Amino acid sequence: MTKKFSFFSRDIICVMLATFFYQFSIQAVNPLMNGYARNLGIHSTFAGIIVGTMSITSMLLRPFAGNLTDRISKYRLALVGGSLCAISDLGYLFASNASLLLAFRIVNGVGFVLCTVCLATWMAFLVPRQHLGAAMGYYGLLNALAMAIAPALAISIYQLLGYKFIILLAALSAVAMVVVIQLINNRAKPSVKLEAQHFKIIQRDALPVAIIFSLLSIPYFVTQADIVMYVQERHLNITVSLFFLSYSLILIVIRILLKNYFDTISFGIWFSICIIATIGYITLLTIMQNNFEMILAAGLMAVGFGIMVSVSQSTALLLAPLEEQGLANATYYLGTDIGMSLGPIIGGILPTIFPLKFFYPVMLLIVPLTVILYLCNSRKLNSAVQYN
């Protein structure tokens, strides 16, 4: 009789805790880095460059991290990644000029990219293929929890205790991640020898998912970067700080409720739901006048973007061969990086071209683009659940 699989084994719980701790260390520092740099006397333009350097570093290193994850034990890479996150946070505390702050931001980017690719692949390594969708749901749940708690806590506490207290807290969180992975028995060593395999920039089977997800992520990252400006320019009587808190809390509930369906429903059905929700939240952000409409938009964004985070990641992993799971994860995250980079750029350009009332409607152009991409790859994408 086959033993029933449980997500509550020590190894899986420790990977999820490690995910929370490293993500907390990143998300607590990110919203404060610009202010911290300027507080050190760094010019606002260069402060912006310092803030963006981590994302650029992680984007450039994704393929290398993916290839390394398929060649080296996940434990070793996670250890290096978590240690670099801790070192960079401690470095921020003692950085006295722009050059040092920039250098430690690059170190943080290296640690971040190793942790994201490695821990997601480690989680996938620990579960049977037929439970991969649920696994990515749980993995995403801890990410969402850290992304909800860390920025809100950091912004609230730094006003009382200062920047350095939050940065020290982030460093301790990264150290906690390093400690937690010591408790994992399965170090996830590669099961296939890859000495003869050439270096690859992307995992080809995962590429369509990454492109679709990249397009769907653009309105999310535009909103993340510009919703405060958008509300101010429209003179709306809205508590904008509630938007992403509502998004994160609703997303956590959705992932808990739907965790058993990620492995049984095909990509096309999830995609259709997410497209409808995307149209809905973009429309609501266009016409919103009060907090209720804003929170409803955040809920639809949790469906339109938040669900696709888990579905896209599990689909990318299921379509890729076992020996290229790290590379598939790196390809998926590359799509996230592109959306994260393009979003603020697009958000900055749109108001210079169109009146503010067209700020969100213009983003509806991504809908036909993603639908065309899906239709061109639908057979392959929908076949992923058949690999279970």
C-alpha cells in the first residue's frame, strides 16, 4: 500500500520557513533602501540606482543560478545565498558612502537570486510530481506572507527605532534562514550527472510560461511602483497603504482554499480565470473612487496575478525534464525580473504620453498579447498536468 504523502514533514516545513526568512530579509530592506541611501547623504538619482542594482544583478545572474542549481546540492547553494544576504545586510549597517552601499547591494542581489531559484527547486525536489502544483502554492504562500508582513513592519518600526534597527532585523532573518536549512535531512543533491551538458541561458520548455507570466506581471509592478502617485494625482480620498496589505491577505486565503486544485486543473482554465480577473482589476483601478473599490481591485489582482505566480511556476517545472528543474525555475523567475524591470519604466512613461485617465486602460493591451501567446502554446501548456 502506497504511503500517503504529507506536506508537513520536517524537511518541507524547514524549506518553507527558510523561504519566509530570506524573503523577509529582502522585503524589510527594499522599501527603506532609497530613504536610507539619502539619509547617508547620497544624491536621490544615485540612490535610485542603488535600489535598482539588486534587481538588475539578480536578473543577469538567473541563468547561472539555474545551471548551478541543477549541478550542485540545493543545501550548498542555499547556504551561500543566505550567507550573502546576511553579509550584505550587515554591510549596509557599516556602509559610509555610495560605493560601499552599491557593493553590498550587488552582494544582496547575488544572495537573493541564489535563494529564489534554489529554495523553489529544493521544494520541488522534496515532493512527488503529482503534488508539484500544491507545493508551489505552499511555497508561494510563505512568500506572500513575508511580502505582507515585512514591508508593513519595516515602515512602521523604522519611524520609531530608525533604519539600522530594521536592517539588523533583516540580517537576523537571513541568519535564521541559514540556521533552518541545517535541520533539513535531504540536501537535494543532483540525481543526474550533467558534466557533458552545455551551459544554457533558458529552459526552452518553460519559456512560453515565462513570457506569458512576464506580460501579466507588468500591471502588477506598474501598480506597485505608481499607485501612490496615481491616487495623489487623481485626488482620491483613499487609504492607499491598504492596497497591498489587502492583496497579500486575500492571496493567502485564496492559496489556502485552492491548494488542492493546482495539481488537477489545467493551465488553460487558470489562465482564463486570471485574464478575466486582470481585466476586472485594471477596470476597477481606472474608475475607483473609494476604499471598497480599491480593496476589490486588490482582491481581483490576487486572482489575476497572485494565482498565476503558483500556476506558472508549477507548469514551468512540470514541462521541464527533471535534470533541468533549476534552469526551469530560473527561466520562470527571469520572466518575473523582466516584468519587475519594465513595470516601473512603463509606469513612468505613460503619464508623459497619455492623460492620467488612460494610465490603466492602456495596460489592457497586454490581454490580447497574452491570449495570442497562450493559444499558440495551449496544447503544450495544458499537457503539464498529464505529467502527474
